[in-house]
Amino acid sequence: MKRLPPLIELRAFEAAARHMSFRMAAAELGVTPTAISHQIRLLERYCGRRLFRRRPRPLTLTDAGARLFPVIRDGLNTFVAAIAAVKDDTERQPLRVTTTNAFASRWLVPRLPRWRTIHPEVPLEVIGTDAVLDLWAGEADIAIRYAHAAPPRVVAEELFRDTFWPVCSPQLFARAKRVTDPQGLVRHTLVHCYWSPSDREAPTWERWLAAARTQGADLPAVEELKHLSFREELHAIEAVIAGQGIAICSDVLVARELATGVLVKALNLALPGYGFYLVHTPDHPRQRTIKAFSSWLRSVR
């Protein structure tokens, strides 16, 4: 492609030729008339021709300027229309949100109708996965990360934190004696889900029982209790809802069930959980949409 003059010079020339006034062109572009005059002189030097007759007033175009003006005007209008079309198309594209399978299924998806009511113009594409997608590579627009602390190298906003409670179906107590203290767990099945062995603060039954012992509870060893284990957290929650035992569950993920009485807190000893962080790259082009989504997340429960 042949070398072109800087866009700032073309914009200054187009505005001055359209208004036939350096002063009005300067006001439109937010610069001084001197700056407009300077940019036009640079363009004239590039073209090797005068583009304006400055004396006597009023300002008029030379033959070269008159030939150049409609081409530059139409070209800039074409740029504006093309960029606007690309921008509109971008805004109509789904906002791709990645989060864990558990949070997507238990919290986000049930609340999506509220988002569509408030922002019908912004569709969402929810990517539920326990893999960490690369936002820098464009695998998703934003992520809701579940972590002890904010992830590095990105813009991270903490939305809320959870707490882990022993929960069960009230039907369980209809079939067996209610648990009134940790010792009562020996009559029930402990439901487990997988946590990484490297996470020493994971809210497991082992940690919960250790915490109960520090408060004076006399409990048998973990291996002496009845157990039911799942790889997926979602499956463990479904087992508890079905009355198959007691699990340590996030009060965020089972909030609906606790509110409606489908699940109840079996005991009053809880473990601290993690933070839910809304994460995106600092240079993401859809900042306004991300801000709207963040505000919506904070407003719903």
C-alpha cells in the first residue's frame, strides 16, 4: 500500500473544507484554530499544492482542494460507517462468561431470566467448565473465578464469598434421629466431593471434624464413619437433596434449597469458603457491557 498522510491531517482538512472555517473546524475537533492551520499546512506540504485560498477572505478551496475534498469526505464517512457497523456487530455478539460447572448450574443459570429482562440486547454465552480458560487468548470475555484470593494479572472484582455448612434433607431426620451435636453423625452417611489434595484449606469433612474436635466433640475416626463420595460437587449436592446423607456445602450453591426448606443446616459449625471474582483483561473492548454485568451480579441473590 502506498504511503498516506496522517489521519489527523485529513480530518483537519475535511472539517475546515466542510465548514469553510478554521475556527469552526477547531471547535468540532476540540483543538485550536492554530492547530488546524498547522495540520493543513502539513497536508499541503505532503501534496505539494495549496488547498485553501486564505486571502482575501472568505476562505475558499483551490482547484486542488476542491478535487481532494469530496474524496476525503466520502472516505472518512465510509470509515465511520464501517467502524460503526463493526461496533454494532460486536455489541450484538454474546458476552461469553466462563465459570465452574457448579456455579453455572446452581447459581447463574437459574437467574439468567432476570438478566434477559433487564438487558435483552446483550445475550450471554455461559461456558460451564472446571478448566481455567485463557482470557488473554480470547477463550472467553469474562470469568467468574472461585479462589482464596484475587487472580493476578487481570482486573478482578470480588462479588461475594461463601461459607460451608453441614446440610441435609429434612427427610433424613424423618427416617433417623436428628443430629443435635457432632457425635450424632455416627448415625448418618457423610457425603463427600473431590477437592484438590494441594488445597489444605478445602472445606472437607476431615477439616470439619478436626474443627469439631477442637471444640471438645468426642468423635470416632473418619474411617469409622459411613461415607459416600463423588467426584463432582453437583452430584454430591443432588445426593444430599435426595436424602442420602449429610454434606459440607457452600451456602451460595444451595441458597435456594436452604431458603425453601429443601435443605436444612444439620449443625451450627461452619468452615470458611472462597471468593467469587469477576475477572477480565484490562484492555477488553466491551468495558461498558462488563460493568453492566458486574452490577447485575451484585444486585441479584
